[in-house]
Amino acid sequence: MLQIRDILWGFLYIACAVAIQVQVTPTHREISVGESKFFLCEVVGDAKDIDWFAPNGEKILPNNPNIQVSRNDETTSTLTIYHADVDHAGIYKCVAKNGDKEAQATVQVKIFQKITFKNVPSPQEFNEGDDADIVCDVVGSPVPFIIWKHKGARIQANKDVRYNIMENGHLLIRGIKKIDEGAYNCEARVMETGEINFKMINVIVNVLPTIRARQSEVNGTADMGGSILLACDADGYPEPIVTWAHNNVILESGDKYSLTEDGSELVIKDVIKVDEGDYTCIARNKAGEMSQEVSLNVFVQAKITYLNNQTATEFDDEVTLTCEASGDPTPSISWSFQNRMFSEGEQASWTRPDQYESHDGNIVVRSHARVSSLHLKNVDFTYAGEYLCTASNSIGQDNQPVYLEVRYAPKILGVVAVYTWEGNPANISCGVEAHPGASVTWFRDGLQVPSVNTSNVKIYSTQSSSYLEVSPESQSDFGSYNCTATNAMGTESKEFILIQAEVPSPPEIQRLEPFSSSAAVEFDEPVSFGGVPIIKYRLQWRSDGQDWTGRDYDATEDLTEFTIGGLTPDTNYEVKMSAINGKGEGENSAVVKFKTGPIPSSEAPPLIVTTVTALKGEPSTPKLEAMVQNQGNALKVNWIMQDDGGSPINHYLVRYKAKHVSDWKPEIRMPRSSEYVVLSGLDWNTEYEIRIVAVNQKGKSEPGILSFRTATEPTTMPGASGSGLSTGAIVGILIVVFFVLLVAVDVTCYFLNKCGVLMCIAINFCGKAGPGAKSKDMEEGKAAFTKDESKEPIVEVRTEEEPTQNQEGVGPTEPNETTPLTEPEPAAADAASPAAPLLSNATNSLAESFSPPKDNPPKSSPSAQSGTVESQTPLVDLSDTPKAVPVSEPVRANGEGPQKQCEAPNRPPTQIDGSTKDAPHSPSRDATTRPQNDGKTKDDVKTEANNTAAEVKTVPNEAPQTNGNESKA
């Protein structure tokens, strides 16, 4: 049958197929000019076409740039208006068609244009006295009206004829004044919408400038390279810009002229006479311009206009140097030569010329008007050179050089004696002064050198010197060499001597100061250097009976002291020294003996090879030892100072870094008394490099270098006191606590609810019910007997355990209450066979509770191993009505005393005891026994318990039933 829901869906489908519904979201919208919005047209039903129509009724085509239509899917279409304009306002219609079916929906779009200031420039500037038209062009929809305000008050044109609000909204101010300047508020309002907006317009009134010159006439003077300042001040609004003109030419900043930023000051550079004249200062701003004239008078400083260079020959009678100068006022002229001034005297005139004459009469100065002459008599070659002519007046001065060339014969200069040794080249320098230049020739014993047969003599020449290089090969190469210089003015000769050099004399040890492991040696340089400089000193020392140890030091001017380091404390030493020059090593000085001091500490340092530490007494390299601290990422570095270099240690510098990085850690400065440093917070499992330097007054030692690797990071960090627990210990403690809680809960369940792990172990492995289960079993057994007295009586079966292994099978089994007194007869066994099937079910249930482990099979008869239980004694008479038999506590039958519950699985298989007593006897025995439990002996309890454990009670037709404890187990 069709469901009602299917019928409703069918009607809905038919209704949709018949009609088309159109909905536009949103139904209306207000859009501001410039914004972009979209509208969604949704169609319910099948629509083949979905079209949009503009407010003018025309269909909107897809290629419209401002209004676009897009079909999203079969049921929706989107109308998007981009950058809305006032013309886009109206009602838009969405039409859906499918054949002859048509549906439509509309949306009304309102376009609002906020008040917009199109052309409102600010500031607006006007000249004072002009009619000012303050522009404020505003557009909006609806059209706003304009209100003008100035200084917070509304301008009312009907009350002040100077103001007029024009039709376009502009404000007209007639004859604007400086006081009209300020901020004007152009406020636009739309009454229909209550919209209001305004613009602040800053109106500036410009004022025509005024100008005045600081000096209308300037009597300026111009030095050579000097400048003149012309200035004028101008006022106006805005501040006027000042320009300058000369001879109707506008002056601009450049090489000749320099103007300040506002142009009020003009600087004329390198002023000359032609710069003289009138200069116009022009002040100009937006309101107009004004000008002012400034006159400039220029005076010219002294300037040398003529000089003549002269050439003379040595020993000529006289030579004259002339200098002419110009300037206003007329300049005076003076002369100078090599810092010697020739007095200029008073200013010369046409009628009384000035004259100066030197003390020896060889130099005379004559001046006439603007001309001065320098007369040099008895010309010498030392007169050659540059002479300076100075022309000066009150404005300034001018200096120009004039040259005198003196021709003279050569003059030979140079050191006469030159030292060298065989095999060492030596240069004999022959310096020559001559004009014109001279040629130099070398002679030896009247013969020119070098000759064809000589190869150990060479000549090198420069512009002013000639060098003779001699490489002595024997004593004959030493001696006199002649240098001869010749030019057009004459010839000059000079003898030079080449002398055999000697080794230096021995230096003298002046003072020796010993220390524990070093010694300071002070000495004086040799008396004789042997003609050539000393290049090295050799210092040697030794202890008694040892070979000499030494070191060479480069000779310097300030070298007067050595330091010997690495000496053994409290030991006798000898020291000597010698000087070495190019010729060789000189003789040793006298041997000086000394003894080092004792060790300052209580323990003697290890023996160190004696060495010289350094020239200036720096300490030796510290010996480093490292020990990793307990943290594993900390290191203690100890150092042993080998030698202090003869000067106390000031401090130690410690640097370290990881080897895989390039940057060192910040340097650590340790005091002089420190012997170790602890580096902590190091990275785990990282190799580090440590460098330690000792520093004294003489300098730093070579660094002691040590490398080590930190330990691997442990799982947990040990506590600072060492009493913290590791993670494993904590986890172990938590597990123990959890286990104890679990056992406590299980024991509680065992005693209260008779359930839990202990209950399962007690029932399945130990064969013992939990506390309180015995009485419950007795009650359930009694109930089973008394429930229906018409049923057959309970059959009581007793079994006897076989001897265990510890009994070793020796001797007969000790009789007990279940042991038969006589051997069973065959007939009795046959008579008991019908009851075997009945007992098998009970014994099987009993065997499940007391079955031994499989790996320890008991010694029993084949019948017992196969699980078959055979009766060996006649059963009780079933016609007698038995009474309920109470359950007694189990006791071991062998008389060995009580055994633990968990020993039950090791007992041998249970056998059915054939000597079962009559049912009436059991109740009487149990009844008499239970009240006397307090007075029983240990053996009686054991025997009674064993008898009770071997009993199995069955109820005919109800043997499969179990008690409550078994179900729980």
C-alpha cells in the first residue's frame, strides 16, 4: 500500500510541475554611489529561461560592463551591480519561463549619493584689494544647499554688502582685506535625509612687498679671491623672494655670484674692478614686486704683473731680478730667499726711490713706483734657487716666485769610509751637485773601474748620485777608490776608502736577577761594532755539568734585557752572551754564575726542559688537567703554571667553545691566585676545546689547549643531594602500590561477597570454600533432604586415600573410621555392582575437585586410573530412612597432622571405601563429636576431618544439582 508520505510527495511534485515560483533575495536594497551589490533570483520548478530586466524594461544582456547577469544553475541566476551610479536606481525584474508558463519577482534598488565635495581647493589665495571668489563645488542626491561660516559665525549676505553667496554656492568677498584671512566653513545640507557635511577652506590674503637696502652705497674692496656682500630687506605676505640684477641682467648663483635662500643677500666672488656699478634688489611675491638700487665701489688689491727669471755663472760680478706690481692704493714690494727677508723700506715714489743694501754689500734692493729690483753681486752657486717677490697695500698682498739659475762646477758629497767583508757587497756613494749635470767616473789606482777583467765591481747611477758596488773577494779589493765628476763648468774628484770590517767586541752583562724558574739578564752593547751594525745577540746558559743551551735575538735599539725561563729551582747556572754582525760572531762575554731560588710551594713541580720563553719575558704555556663533574655536563679545569717569565702573573684568560661551531664563548678572566675554573651548563655529548692563557706585565703566554667530550644526557637528572629516585624506581613503587590495593580489594571481596581471585583459587586449586561457605552448604544439604521425604535416602560413600610417596608404600595403611575390618567377600562385591552407575556420577564430580596434576600421576589400580569407581563393600540398606548427615571438617587420615589447603592437588586419586557404616550411626557420631570439639585431641580432629572429606552425599534423581558455592566458583 502506498504510504501517506508518498502520496503527499506526489501531490507536491505535480504542483511544482504545474506552477513556477520566483523569489529574489533581497527584495529591496539601498546602495550608495560607488558600491557593488548582487541579487539572487531563485526559481521553484522547471524553468528553461531566467532573465533579468532593467528599470526601463529592457532585458539586461550579459555584455553589460556595469550590470552583469550570470546563470548559476538550473534554478538560480545572479544580478550584480558594479560601482553603482544614480542612474542604476529603479525596480529590477527577474522572469522565469518554461514554455507557456511564466513567473516573475522584482527587487527595488535605491541609489543614494552622499554629499560629495568635488572641487574645494584649500588653501585659496587672493591679493589684498581683489574681489575674492571662494570656490566650493558640492554634489549630492538630493541636491544639497550651502551655508558659509567664518570664525564660527554664519555669513549673512543681506547684512554685509561685501559678501555674496552665488547660485553655484561660491562665496564672493569684494575688496578682500588681510583681516578677512582665515578658515571658512563650507557646509552642505540635504533636508530630505538630514545629511550634513562640511569642508574647511583656508583663505590666504597676499600683500604686496616693500623693500629697503641696508646700504644704498657700498664702498667695497675686493681681494684676490675675496668677496663682497650686498643686502636688502623686504617685507610682504607671503614672504617675498629677493633677486638681484646688474646691468639689466638677473644674477644667479654660480661661480661668480652666491645668493641666500630668500635672495636677500648677494655675495660677489673674486671681485675685480669691472664688478663696480649699480645693483638692483627686486622683492617679489604673489601680490607683485618692488625694487631698490645699491651702488658698489670696488678697490683693487696689490697684484704682481711682471717678473723675470735670470741665469748667471758662479763668480759673476752681478745679476738683477725685477718685479712689477699693480694695485690701488699703490703697493710696496719686498723680496725673500730661503727664509731670509730683504727689507722693503718705505714706500717708493717717483722722486725718492727706496734702497736697501745688505751688511756684506752683495745684496741690494731698489724700488721705484711700482717696480722693484734685487741686485746680487759676486754670484755664488748657493745663490741659485727661488726668490719670492711680495707686493702689498692696505687691501692685501700678492706673492710670486722668480728663479735664479747659477751654472757651476761639480761639488762631490758622501761618507769617505765604507766597511764590509769578503763576500759581502758594499756600496760606495758619490753624491754630486752640479749645474748643468755632471758625468761621474770611478778610478782605482789610476785605472777606470770597472774594467773588462773585473766582475766584482758594478756602478749604479741616479740623478744626483753614483754608487760603486764592490764585492770583495780578497784583501786586495779593499783600499782607495776615486770618484771624478765633470761638466761644462769644470771637474771635481774625491777619494773613498773601502775598509775590512771586524766582528764586534763582546757585550758586558751588567746585572743578573735570578728567580725560582727564570732569570733576568741586563747587558750593555759592545764597545766596538766592527764597522757594521750588530744584527743579533746570542745568549747561552747551562747548569753544572750540562751542555750549553742558547737562543739568538734580533738586535733592536731598545733591547737591553733578556729573560731565561724554564729553569730548575734551587740550581746553579752559568750564563754568557755574544754579539753578531754581518762579519760574524764576536767573542763571548765573561761567564756569570747564579743560582735559582727555591720552590715557593710545598711540592716540587715536575721536571721541565729548560727553554727561553720569549724576548720580553712572557709566561710559559700553562699545563692543563680536566676532570668531569658529577653532573656530566660540567668540567673542572686545573692548570699548573710552569714559568712566570720572571714577572708575576697578573691573571688568566679562559676561552672555550664547541668544536662544531666557530664562535667562542665570552672570555673568562680569572685572578692570579686561581688554580682552576669550573665550566658548567655545557651541551650534552659535545666535544669542546678549551684554551687558557697566562698574562704578566710582559705579555701573554702561548695558550694551553685541552679537548674533551661531555657525557651523554641521562634519562633523568639526579637530584642535587643524590637522594632522588629514578623513573624506574618510581614506576616500580606505583606498581607495588597498585598491586597492594588490588590484593586488598580482592581480600575484601573474598570475605564479604564470596568472590574474587582468592575465591577462585580456594575452590579450584585448594578444594576449600570460603569463610561461611560450610554452614551454607550444610543448610543447602539439609534442605535438599527435607524438601521431599518421599525420595530415596541419601547414599553415603566413603573413600580411602592411597599411601603417598613419602610413605614409600611400606607397611599397611593405618586403620581409621572408614577402613573395613574384614576383607570383602566376592559375593558382596557382586551384589554391590548394581550401585556402581549411581556412584560414578558422584565420584566424577568429586574427582574434578581433587584431581592431581597431570605431570604427577598417582599410583593406583587400573580401575582408578580409568576413572571407574568400584565398590568393595556392600552398600547400606536403602530401605532404612537415613537422617541428614552434617559435614565435618576434613582431616588427614594418615595421622600426620594438618596440611595446608593448597596441598590438596598432590593427593592420590580418591577410592570409594567399601566399609561404609550405617547411616544412623553417622548422625550419632557427628552429634556426639561436634559438642566436644573443644576437648578433642589433635589426632581425633585429624581422623574426623579425613572421614568427613571422603564422604560424598547423593540424592536420587537430583545428583546433578550443585550448591551455591560451586556455581559461584
